[in-house]
Amino acid sequence: MGQRNTRGRNPLLERDSELAAVDEALRGIGGVDEDGAATPGGPRGTLLAFAGHAGIGKTSLLAEVRRRAAARGCTVLSARGGDQEQRVAFHVARQLLQPQLAGEPEDGLRTTLGGWYAIVGPALGLCAAAEGAPPDQQGLRDGLDWVLTHLAIRRAPMVLVLDDAHWADAESLRWLAAFASRVEDLPLLLAVAYRPDELPAHAQSFKDLPGRAGRRPLDLEPLSAAAVARLVRGMLGPRADDVFCHECWAVTAGNPFEAVELTAKVRDRGLDPTGSGARLLRDLAAAVKGSGLVARLERLGTSTVRFAWACAVLGIDIPPALAAAVAGLGREEAADAADALRGARILTGVDTLEFAHPLIATAVYRAVPGGVRVALHGRAAWCVVDAGLGPAAAARHLLETHPEGDAWVVQQLRAAARETLRAGAPDAARRYLARALREPPPFDERAAVLYELGCASLLTEPATTVNHLRAALEEPLTDSELRHHIVYRLSQVLAHSDRLTEASDTLARESRTTADPRVRLRMVAEQFMWDAFRADEPGHPARSRRLERLADRLRGRDLTERYVIGLRAWDATLRGEPAPVVLRHAERALAGGLGWAEPDRGFEVPVLVALTFMYADRPGRAEELFAAGIADFERQGWHGAHLSFAYTLLAYLRFRRGRLAEAEDFVRAGLRLAERVGPGTPAHWYAVGILIEILLARGRTCEAAATAEEYAFGRPFPAAVVFPDAQIVHGELLLARGCPKEAAAELAAAGRRLDPRGIRNPSWCPWQLHLARAEYADAPERALATAYDAVYRARRFGTPSAIGQALRAAADVSTGAARRKLLEEAVDHLERSPAAYELACALVALGAETRRTGGCPQEAADHLYRGLEAAAQCGADGLAETARGELTAAGLRPRKVPGTGTDTLTARERTAAALAARGRGTALIAAELSTDEPAVVRLLSAVYRKVGTDPEGLAEALGREGTQP
């Protein structure tokens, strides 16, 4: 960026405290103190935010930050927001990161960015976007986080400077505002300058960031009269008297930009800098800005004015040849105009032009007559495309033009929207398509534009998407394939907006009118899928019969047929058909491939198939599918709701295997992702329900209740089916809190909702198991009947985990010899199942029952010891404490449980653990290991499990392992 020469010659006046903060921050990222000694804990990053009104000296201060950083050997990344570039997605991110990466050949760039290449490359202008679904906005921000973190570590210490942040594009600004909280963990100084009254709401973290980096913005004050006098005398010499200097201060109100410009004007006019000349200063000051600046520009001649207008329309970093083309000037005429503007201190730079100050750029742009400005933007769009800069660069100019029914404009805007959407900026794509719709497009393209507009609004404005897609369906569509895509997308957005009935009805209506049998099959398949998620579907048994007949006829020849077969497997799971039948259909669905990130498809059916294996006691197969699915999501850059669901349901899988500590790690990671997506979404219901179940299993009932209260987990429950069923989890929580009557009412209501729909598999919906326990105190006979009905249903499904869990529930409401017999049978089944936590519960209960009923003491002790060991291995602290209490009551001493603190750590686990023990965050660890944050979470989870401690005890545990933190 060009800097005004006058600024380069003038010292920064009255900015000592700001510069002291800069020096302190630079020492911090270098890891040294004022005396040059290494600081404890190593380098620490800082955010410095400078706030002030236009002309107060923010740019000059940031230039000094860059100079001092370079003098200390820091890597400096620099960018500036622009008034004309605010709606160009990733404009600031490209300024910051592209110069650091663009010099590498493609192979080297792919190596540097790894799995992030296809995700962040298009956003940074480093590669073209691939076909297919774009990354979600959270995935793209995670990728940009990774790139910046990686650079900050590899090229430390690093200084990132952002000037005029209030004009930064929304995509870049949201990313940097969220990233600001990470700078403390990196050798990075983030220096930001902005006008406080113009900073967007999504960048408030620059104002009130918590923690060490959260010092308040440094507000830049106007210069004092003495400082202005020093500035004036520095430019005009000592003959400038006190009266003249004081008047300079008075007419500029201490604004550094205006003071410099005014003094330069005095020098150019040859005005006597004494009291006699002071009376002319107010008239000169008026020429520095606003109408005075415009009048000064007009005196430079028509060609120069047109060139200045063209530059104002183009914004910042202006190629002279492009400005000449927009102004309609020849090369020599444009060069003369540029020289004149540089001489008038309006432009700076040679190879790339820029306005000397944003105030000047704003004044010139606003001085362009409205009609001329619109015409210049239109000409700029043509010139940009002609220069090979692409439709996305032209689109911001087309946004400023008037609709004229120009098909070329629609073509460019649609192309820009496709490019921008694939780069991960749906808001920008939506703006371009909305403008294309106003052009308007040719009659036969209107439906396509509406469809594209709906796709661009899908994640940000689902209600608007529905309106656009329905409007597209009302157009006279001749392209049947386009119509089908509109219907698929409309049903998808309706379903994801918790309007499952409308989604199903839309597909049902359309399937009756299409003549293509393959299209009809896909619509029927998608209708079956959304009906499977409807909590209020009235015709579930009839739908199940239709689905069974259809799936039995299909061979899985394409993705649609495999989706139908996969839905049949899931429906059989819900209804509790024998597990071999369920598994046969699940394997058929997978036979030809069932990707989780298929173009124009949802991920619901692949997830349901994976869960089918989990409920059928094939957790290893389910984990394989989840691992592949998560890899698909991460490759695609889907780090929002998709990845939240994947981690959350993987947590549920670990929970059902009895690996409670790992399950809690995963579900909390899923919940964090869900919170970034937004509150009250289905992802939230899944994550919170599973977290509550895990906390209850770990014996942390109070924490589970607090979690339910924090996230308003209770009535009204969602209209969509969630796993585990939210109402059943709520009833289980009530029971654990000692409210059996309230729990019984909730669980009975769940049964009345699920039973008529044929959903009777206690492995999926264990409402009977908890209801029996809730009823036991007041109605033991009814409780026993409820439990035995659950046992019958579990035996029909036939998996050892389902049968063992149901038998244990029946034992809980039985007495005498029947109770012990049921527990023995439960243990027998659970020992053949992957349900380690359920086995631990059954063993402890059997040991306690054997002890209390006078059974063999050795047998009771064996059961209790095995139960204690299993509970400890699962992380079920409450159950382990119960087992210890039973052993103590039997006069036995609980022995040390093997398996904690003895497993050997891998090299990557040791590295991650050592960094964590030093207090490093997951972002820093991920960059150090060249991996991503979810992988770091998994590594640390494995470390904590092996060393038998939590992060607070990690340093001591690493000492036992022989790894020095």
C-alpha cells in the first residue's frame, strides 16, 4: 500500500503510550522482557486495537508498527479495508495471506496446505474451486485459522496489521474477530485500527476481548496545540510563529491529517507562517477536504478529474492501465493525469495507485455525479472482465448499476455467484443473484436464477430459501431436471427447518406428476427419509410396510436404491425386527458405496445405516463408517452442523460401548460445534441429550441437571426425531434426580407417542426400562409387567446388549431369587455384548445381591471386583464408588484397578501432552503436529485415559511416563 510522503517525514507526535504498548507486544511475541532476557512460558501473543476518527493518525501509527516489527525481524502481514471493497468476499484475507503463499508452485502449495488446499485455496485466490458442494462457513474459518496459525508458528514472530477494519469485508472480518481470541497462544501480534462508530457488530471482539489480550482499545486523541506547533515548524521551519501555529491547531482541531495537509498547502502557496498569514488558514483548511478538495481537483482539468473518478470507483490497489480504461483515456493522457494527482497529494504510488488518504478517496467518490458514477461502475465491470480478472471482480461494480434487462450482466452475476459460493461466501453469492433477479434475467432463465438464489441462502436464510424455491416452481419450467433439483432442495430446507410434514408433502405431490420412474423412486426415497424423522407421523406402520415391499424388490444398483435399502434397515431397527434381518439390509445398503458427502444428497441415510450397526451390536463396523464419514466431512470443509452431528453420534457410539470419558470428550466437541452453528438447532438437541446420558452414567447427576437447565432441555421437545429420544432422556434425568412420579409421567407419554408408530425396540427407545424403575415404588406389579414386556421386545430384536439391559431393568423391579436369576442372565448376555458400562452395572448389582442374600462370599466378591474394574475402565465414577461401598460393607478392601497410568504413550501423544501441560491451546498443538483440532482432542483424550488423569494432573502423570512437560 502506498503511503503519503509527508507522513513518512513526520514523526508520530503524542503517541508515546501507544508505541510503548507496541514495543511491549513485540517483546512478548519475541519471548523476551525489557532487558532482553527470555520470558517464562515463552512467546505470548497480543491484540492491539487502535480506535479513532478519520484522520486521527491510525494509518501512520500502523506504519510505525510495521517498521518496528520489521526492525525486530518479524514477519509482517498487512491488509487494509476499503470503502469500495467491503462487499468483495475475502478481500482482506487475500491481502494478508496470499503474498505468503502465492509464490509456491501448486505441488508445494498442496503440501503446505495439506487437506485445507481445496477448502481455503479458492477463498484466497490460490486455486479454482472444485465442482460439488462448497465448504460451510465454519469449515472455511477453521481452515483460515489453520493457515494463519501454521504461518505464525513457522515464521514466528509474526505481526498482522489490519488498517481500516471497519471497511473490511464481512467474511474476513468475522474470521479475524473470532481468531482474535487465539492470539495469546501464538507468537503473533494482531494490530487493528478502525473508526469506532463504523465498526460492524460482528467485530465487537476487537473492543471487548476477554483475558490478557483483552486490553481496551487504545483511543487515539487529537494532537495538542504544542504538538501541532512542532509539526508545523518541522515542515515550514522555525519562522512559523506561535500565533500561526495556534491557528493551525484551532482550525484543524488537532487532527493530524488535516494539520499535515494544511501545512503542505501553506508551503505550496508560499504563505507567510506568521500572525499576518494566520487569517487565511480557515479558507485554506476548507480546501483540504470536502467541497474544497473537489474544487482543487476540478482545477486540474477534465481528463485528470475523470481519471480521479475512475480511481475512486476502482477503490484501492489500482492498476494504472485499468484506471485509464475506465476513464477512457489513452496511456500518455492517463500518465499525465496520475502525475498531476500525485503532485496535488491526491494519489500516491506508481505501479499501483492509491488515494493518499481514505478521506480523500471518500470525498472524490462522493463528488462523482450519480449518473456518471453508475456509468463508471458499469464500464469498470466491462474493463475488469476484459482484463481477465473474472466475473467475481466485476460483480461488485455491477451491484452499483441500474437494472436494464442486460443478459450479459445476468451472466456475469451468476458466474460470480457460482465462484463465490464455491469459495465459501454464500452471503456474497446471494447479493449477486438478488441483483441478477432485478436485472431481470431472460424469461427462460428466471427459474434457474431463483433456484441458485435459494441454494445460496440455504444455510443463512432458510425461510427466504423456501420462498425463492417455491417461486421457482411457479415459473413455467421446461427443464424437468431443474424442476427436480428445485424439489429436492425445497424438501431438504423444509426438513432442516423442522417442517418435516411440508417436506414430505412436497415430495409426495411432485412424485405423482413425474413420468421418469428413477426420479419418482428418488422422490419416494427422500419422502421415506423425512417421514422417518417425523415425531408426529400418523401412518408409520403403513409406511413401514410400503418401505419393506419396495426395498425387497431393489438390488442396490444406484445410490437411490441403496438409500431405500438403508432406510429399510433403519426402519427394521426401530420396529425391533430380528437383528440378522437388520444387518442383512444394512450390508445391502453399503454394497455399492454410501458416501456421507454425496453431491445434492443429505448425510442422514448413511448416518442411519451406521447407527443400525451400533444398535445391532456391531460397534466396530459402525466406528469404521463414522471414521469414513468424518473424513468425508473434513475433506469437504463441513465443520458446522455436519461435523457436530458426526462427533455427537460418535460420542453416543462410544457411550454405548462403555467408553464414557472418550464419549464425553467427543460430545463436548460436538456441542461446541453446535453452538457455533446456533442455539436451538437439532444439533443442539442431539448433543445435549447425549451429554446428559453420559453424565448420568458417570454419576454426575447434578452436572447433568445443570446442563439440562443451561440448554433448556425439556418441553416442548423437537418435532423431529433425535437420538436418543429427548423425552426419554428427560424422563431418565427426572428419575436420577429423585422425581419418580414426574419421570413416570414423562416416560409413559413417550411410550404413548412411540408405540402406535410401531417403534418398539428397547435398544433404541428404552422408555419401558426407565418407566419400570419409576413405577416400582408405587406400583410394583405394573412395573414388573412393563419390564417383562421390554424383555420380550429385546429378545425379539435378539442382540445380547438389548437383552442384557432389559433383564437388568427387570431385576431392578424384582425381588428374591428372581432378582438374582435375572441379574445372572443379564451378566451372561452382557458378557457377550460390547456394552461394557451395562455389564459393569449388572456385575455390581449381582455382587451386591449375592452378598445381601447370603450367597457365596467369594462369588459376591468376584462379581464386585469385576464390576469395580469395569466401572473404572469405563469412567463410571459413581458406579465405581458404589462398588467400593459394597466391598467395604462385605469387609473387603478394594484393590487397585489395573489399566490406569500403565499404558505407553505414542510419540504423537507425548508431544501433544507435553504441549498441553505447558498450557498450549489445541490450535497451537494442531499446528505443531500438522493436524487439525479434532485430532488433537482425540489425542489428548487418549492421553488422559492412559495416564488416568485430567489436564490439571497431566504434568505429574507425564513425569511418571518419562516425558518432561
